[in-house]
Amino acid sequence: TVIAAPSGELAILPVATSALATAGTGDVLAGSIAGLLAQDVAPFAAACLGSWIHGMAGLLCAQEIGAIGVVASDLLPRLPLVLRKMYEC
């Protein structure tokens, strides 16, 4: 995933899983980014962090459920797990 800002700033997200290639997961991503924006995180940082959180939750789904059969609601309980792990670092 490449994240690009109008200023030309770029970020490459090295997290990828086909588990996220299903209906509704983009809505979860948008909600994650919107939640960060609501907490006054800068837009580019919110896009990067929200995408990373979303990707990591997708990886957890793939490990626990398998890449096939994940639905968007499977991501929701894994988002706080990803956040908790992030804050432990």
C-alpha cells in the first residue's frame, strides 16, 4: 500500500494480506482513519497509522481464521488488540 499526501510525502505500508480483500474492510479502514483524525492526529499520520492498524488486524484475522472467509466485522475485535500491542512497544 502506498500512502501519498498532496505535499508529495509518501509512505509505503509493508503489511499486506488477501484477508482484507473483502467487502466492507475499506469502511473499517476509513473509520480507523476518521477516529484518529477526530483525536487531532495530522491527516497524513492518521492515514499511515490507520492503515497500519487495519493491516495488522487483517494479519491477525488471516492467522486466526484464514485468508479466505474473513468478513469486515472480524476486524473489529482485533483493532484493540493491535492498539494494545502498539502501546506496549
